[in-house]
Amino acid sequence: MSGHSPLSRGDLLRALGVIVIWGLNFVVMKIGLQSLSPMMLGALRFMAASLPFVLFVGRPALPWRYVVAYGLAQGVGQFGLLFLGLRLGMTAGMASVVMQTQAFFTLIMAAALLGERAMPRQWLGLSIAFLGLLMIAGAHGEGALQMTLAGFVLTLGAAFMWAVSNLVARQAARAGAYQPFPFIVWSSLVPIVPFLLLSAAVDGPASMAAQIVGFDGRALFAVLYLALLATLLAYSLWTKLLQRHPAGRVTPFSLLVPVVGLVAAMTLLGEVPTPLQWAGTATVLAGMVVNQSGGWRPRRRHHAA
């Protein structure tokens, strides 16, 4: 069956494309935040991901509550907290590591709220990764290129909101089949007004106007990258892989995202993780490997009639 077939060359290229896009994502966010506030970057990113497309992309065949809930959790929650964390001192490299803990938040909430059962190996992986997070949190500093504790906490909150959006997507799948591209396009409409209101409250109308007037090529690049590549393209490619292959075969590729993120941050931004951060990163990745390895083995039961 297809569940046992290896990934084709095209599927491997899709997976590697997603890894590179998502790995560079955090450096691009840092670039965008050099001239845009976190709330303004969020508003513009979701405008670019939705407004050009809703005119010719049909609405997803789902109740509106799923579209709105996903837009609020993934948009305002995940990216609002992540952008704010990056502005307040979270390094791009460490952000790429901490954000992957969404898998563990998803595991905990799916077990508690959806009744999904996790294997002992998954709980062991969670415990190992938690130890790594404590090591990363303990390595915060106050230097120009060091991770702040506030940035770490906000990024951890962003990972939690990513997990919440995962649960919303699972519930939406139970409500009926839907195509991911229309779903992400229409749900991207939801965060626009909240982000604009937050920008008005935090930045002020004068600052908002100044950011629009001073909108330059770097800001345009960041907005278009985040909207078109990191969201619409990467999400579609990832979903295509999950439709063709078991999740246990696809999701381990996400372990390479922090690797790309760390290398990109060191190369392009000059970030250098501390020894304790390197140790914490290795521990988090080890926990993810333990967690994912339980899903690599295909199930062979229930074959008897």
C-alpha cells in the first residue's frame, strides 16, 4: 500500500522546500520587524495572504466558527505573540527551536480535550524536550544578540497558540472535508481587524501612518515572504505530503526546521547561541526524535475480518 512506499523525488523536494522556507521564516520576521511594529507586521502579512485571493477562491465548506477560531488562534495568537517576542529580544535561531514545541502542546491538549491516546514513548519525548526548554530558558541574557526571558516566554506562548490552531483544524476536519488552501486564505481575513486595532492601541495612529509612509523594500520583502511563501505555499506543500503519506513519515522532516533556522540566524544575523542554548537545543531535538519515532512504525493490526 502507499503507506509503505518511499517518498518520491518530487515529494522529497517538496519536503525540503518547506523546511527551507520555514527555517528562513524567522530571519525574515526579524527583517520585517526592523521597520514595522509587531502588530502592523501581523496586519500586513494577513492582508497579503487573504485579500488578493478571496475574490477568486471559494469559501471553505465549513461552519464559520472554525474559520474564525483558526484565524484568531493561528493569526492573532501565534503570530502576534511570536512577532512581539522577536521584537522584545527573542533570537531568530532560538525561536525556530522553541516554536517546534507546538507538537508537545498539541499532544497534551489532544489527550486532554479530544480523548486521543498517546504512547509512553511520546510522553518520554515530551519530558526530554521540557528539560531542554528549561536549559534554553536558563540561558537568557541582556546583550544585543542574546535571548531575553520575555522573548522566550512570548515565543513559548506562540507555540501554545499554534497547538490550539492544530486542534481547531482537527475539529474542522471532523466537521467535514475541506481544501486547505481556501481554508487558510479565508481564515487569514480574521486577524486583520484585530491586528489593526492592536496597532492603533499600542503604536498609535501617528506611528501607523509613519510605518506606511516609510514602507520600504525590506518590509515589502518580509510581508510577501511571510504571506505567500511561509503560509500559502509551504502550507499547501505540507498538506499535499500529508495527503500522500502517513503523518509519521512526514512530520519528522519538521525536525530539520530548527537546523535551517539556527544556521540562517548565525549566517545572516550574526547570532551565536551560548553553550547552554546549544545543549538545550540538542535536548529538545532529541525529545522530538523520541516523540516522533513511535509513529514511524506502521501499524499492522486490524487486518483480520
